[in-house]
Amino acid sequence: MSVRNEKCVVLKNIRLSSDGFLIVLGSGEISRQTLPGQFVEIGCLGKDMILRRPFSVFDVSDNSISFFIKIVGKGSRWLSELPEGYVVDLIGPLGNGFSLSGGRSLLIGGGCGTASLNLLADRLKESGGKTDAIFGFSRPKEIPHEVIAGFRRKADNVVVTVDSGDYSTLGNVVDRLGEISLDNYENFYCCGPIRMLKALVPPLSARKTEVSLEARMACGIGVCYGCSINTVFNIKRVCIDGPVFKMEEVIWDEL
């Protein structure tokens, strides 16, 4: 699969939560080649922005590709303000994604990391697999309800929990994980902040678990080595060796 460079028109840019936006771009080759867990690099042309920004792919169709973007810095804010019809520059698809396995799967997402699991949920459903999900957010206002509704159409059971605030389920994803039998699942797929992934290591590292890592990626194609991490095998680059890794191969104490 080759990396493509496309000029993509903004088809939609809508707010889904207090700090989250869904951006839909017109795309041909990149959208048709993207696999669950892969990402793209987007050229941001705002002030003092030189490097591209990496974003996990939320969804694809034959002629579009979309991203759920949480505002955390200059690049994501610039993208959240783009009008329909604006043209952005994409490189992708990049990295290695999730592997699809048979049996029942549990998806575990934190914050905007939930977006990385959307395309995976589609593929698992298409393959006839059974899927449950646990998603955690800091506060109720950060929950992208439209995204969660989409997951509820794909998964058998979806639990949403928040760290604090006026919401029916309080606590983090590890709290919710402790309430179920892990033996009910053959596969675990996780994406979210590093602190969340580290907290999942004790209960899941001995099981069949894949994690999608977040990292600063200056190039996205393995040239700069800026996203290198230590694994039990050797130093690996998140952008081309990942972003998806087996949980047991990551040296978590060094992240």
C-alpha cells in the first residue's frame, strides 16, 4: 500500500462536543486505502505552523475521509475553524493499524482516542464479530454524543463513563473494566491518553491486547525519529512501526 498526497476539500466541519469537531474531507485514494487504526498527516497553514499534524482516521467512504478533532493546540484549533470548501493537503494512509481477529472484542477508548476505534468497530461488525465498548471522558460536556450513538449501532453494549460532573456513570475506564469478566473477551483494543493506557496494563497485558499510541510526529514517515519509543525488541517509531502495538511489547515505564 503506497502513501498518497491529496488536496482535499472540506465538506463538513461541525462541533460535536465542547472541544471536539468532526471534519469531513473529500478524498479518493487515501480514503479507499485506509485501514482501521491508520492515520494521516494534515498540512496546517496557520501562523507559526510549519509541521504537519497527525490525526487518526475516524471514518471513510469511497469519496470522503473524516476526523474527530479535539482542540489541544494551534493546529487543531486552525482545523476546527476551516470553512466548507477550503482545501487542505493530506498525506496518507500512514502507519500500521489494528489486526482483526475472531471472537468477542472489547473496545476501550479515552477522550478523542475513541475516534480511532470507530473504523475498527465497523470492520468487526462487517466480519460478524461481537463487540462491546467502554469509553471514558473527563467531563460530560466533552462527550461527542453523535459519535457514541454511532458506536451503539455497531456494538452490542456501550458504556460511557466520566471522571467528574453530573452524569449517570462516574469513574474511569479501569473502574468499569473491574465490573465485568475479562474472560468473556478474546480481543482488547485500546486508544487514549498514555496515562489511561498505563492504567490498563495490569489487567490486560497478559491478554490479547492492542494499543494505539499517541505521539508527536514531525514527519509521519519515519525519517525524523522524533516519535521513537523503546520496546522489548528494540527502538521503534510510532509513525511507521505503529501507531498500533501489542500491549506486551511496549516498555511502559519509559513513556
